[in-house]
Amino acid sequence: MDLQLKDKVALVTAASKGLGKASAHALSREGAKVVISARSDLLDAAAGEIRQDTGGEVLAVRGDVTIQEDIDKMVGSTLDKFGKIDILVLNAGGAKPGGFLDVDSQDWMDGINLTLMSAVRLCYAVIPHMLDQGSGSIVAIESYSVKQPIDNLILSNSLRLAVIGFLKSLANEFGPKGIRVNSVNPAWTWTERIQEIMKSRSAKSGLSIEEETANVINPLPLKRLGTVEEFGNTVAWIASPAAGFVHGHALMIDGGGVKTPL
């Protein structure tokens, strides 16, 4: 299938590794010009890897999505280099883990700044340019926790739902003006972060990494973790003109892990 992404311009945040990097990689493979941003020292290496694999144009812009000046730099650099932004992929690190009594009011404020306000600020920075060109696609990387809360992640469970409400509102407001807005919501996908989580669980439980991984896999109907390639391909598709009638949608990519009917 031709996703019609050739020469589209995509800005992907938190893209030095994991799901963000996989999304940028897939978009570049499909012919998009990609700008990746992150705080990490891995950013330049990620850009080089994507560039070498796809032959596409990839620009790396160091930045923190919790800082307005950095967001302005990401957007400004994209416009200076490519003259437009067709696709915005919203991504940020996770809020502090823990149950209700494990976090305090400052943790809530920090989580709001990272999870919700980064999306708000990025949309304020990008949507006016999409309105000027009469088209655009915004995709947020969230979590299956928006349908099924995850134990000991009260901040993420709460704040990612706030992002979904924000996105649904944007979809209603800007759909008539040519801007599509969607989210992709993964369950367990085999990234560097998941490997670290499994190692940590193994160290605490005394079980092997393989046994801890099996505990995650067994409830999933597909009986395996997702791959970053599968995730990236899904983002590229939903961001693309090939998914032109998909709008205001929270897409689960979870191996059937969410058991609710809707």
C-alpha cells in the first residue's frame, strides 16, 4: 500500500529511542522528511541510523517538551529546513510510577507538565501552521491505560486520559479545517524500556527475565509482545493520507489485551 507520505514533513518528539524512534523510522521509510527531537544524547545516533537505513532526510533537534523555548526551537527548525509541518507525532516520557499514596501534589504537577502540557504546547506551536496550509495530521502516542488502568501508575492512568479528552476536542474543532487528530495506545511493546522493566522485576521477584516476560504475555490473546516495527508502521499509517477518514480515534495496539467491548 502506498501511504502517500513521499515528501510529507513529520515532527516526532521523544524520538531518540523506543516508540518515538520507531515511528520516525517508519515515516522516513515511507518517504517522509522527518525531524526528530529528544533530550537524550542518543538523538544524533538515532538520526544517523534512520538516515542510513531509509536514505531519507532526517533532522535532529535537541529539545525538552516541557520547555516552551525548546518547543519553539523544534518547530522553528522544522519550518526553516522544510517549510511546512504535515505531521506532528506527540510523544513524551512517562510520569512517575506509583499508587496514590506514593506520589504527592508536586508529582502531579510535574506529570501534568510532562504528559498533558507538552501536548498542549506542541499543538499551540504547530496547529496555526497546519491551518495556514489547510491540512495536517496529529498523532499522539499514549497507552492502553486510557481504556484499562495499570496498577501503580496512577499519574499516567489519569493524565493520559486527559490527553485523550484534549485530542477529542481538537478533532471536533479542527477536523472541519483539514486537520486530523488521532492517538495510538500501545500495550507491552518490546523496547529498551520494557527490557529494563523486566530486568528490574526479575531482580525483585527472583524470577528470570523470561518468566517475568511470560507473566506479561500470558494475558494477551496473541501471546507475545508487540514489536517496535509493528508500532511504527501503525503510526505511519494512521498519520498518512491513506487513513484519511480515520479521525478522533483512540487506536489500541495491544495484542487484544484490553478486554472492554468498546
